[in-house]
Amino acid sequence: MEEAKNRFVSEYEKFHKVQVQEEILLSERIDTLMGNVMNVILQTDIKKIHEMAIEVKRISKIMKEYQEFGLLLNERQKLFGMNVVPYEQLNTLIKEFEPYQTLWITASGN
């Protein structure tokens, strides 16, 4: 019984450490994504329509992946009894990016 308890504690600590590392990694990825979004927002070269349409689709896909990963991390946070991080920064970024995504994809005709 004691051996099982010790193993549980060890596994719990291991998974908790992974959880914290993945939360940090997601935050860093969101920061990088903000830079990518800023590049799209500042783009004014109409000659790059198709290139920008491809880029906004790529960024949109990444945003959805990060959003899903954030929800997974939230579920894990609940299991560990941690404070749930809403990743509002990502949600705000998605909302702010949408008009630019629509613009470039519509202009490209894709």
C-alpha cells in the first residue's frame, strides 16, 4: 500500500511539472503568435495578396490549435486543483485578427 502511495505521489509530481511547463510553453507561443499577427496587421503591400491569404490561413489554424490546447490545459488545471487560466489574451487576439483574415482571404479570392 505504501509503495502504491509513493508511486502515486511521484506520478502526480511528474504530471504536475509537465502541466506547468506546457502552460509556460503555450504563453510563449501566444507571444510569438502576437508578433505574427502584428506583421499581418501592418502589411499594406497589395502585391502580396495571395501570400498574405496563405499566411492568415496558417495563423488562423495555429490560433485554433492553441485555443484547443488552452482548453485542455484548463481541464488539467481543474484536475490538479490549480487556478484556471482563461488565456484571454489569445481570445482577444483571435477577435482582433478576424477582420484582417477576412480582408486578405476575400481580396485573394480564396
